[in-house]
Amino acid sequence: MKNPSAIKAFGVQLRRLRESKDLSQQELANLADVAKITVQRIENAKYSVTLDVLVSLSEAMDIPLTDLLDF
């Protein structure tokens, strides 16, 4: 990974936003049409998210993409 601190910060931000929407990892995964393990790996800084997944997550939580990137 080229920027582990940013990947970790993004994972923390995703978890914070997911929990603020009172969503479980599975619920978010279902809404975003991704695997639960993908959400887990993002939140635990084990996966560098793609633009496609970013957009899916923001749409699933009904938040602007910029909110996900505000970390």
C-alpha cells in the first residue's frame, strides 16, 4: 500500500459514518452491493478502496462522496 495512514484514516471515517447511520457492516454491504468482507477490510485498513466502491458506499449511506473523504 502506498499510503497506509490515509487508508487507515479512511477506514475510521467509514466506520464512523456507518455507525452514525446505525448500519451494521452486513447492512451496509447489502445496500452498497459489496461483500461484507470488503466493508470489514476497508474499515480495518486491509483494502485500498476503488472509486466504484466509494461511490457505492456513499450512495448506500445517502451521503455525498466528499463526506467519505473528509478524514
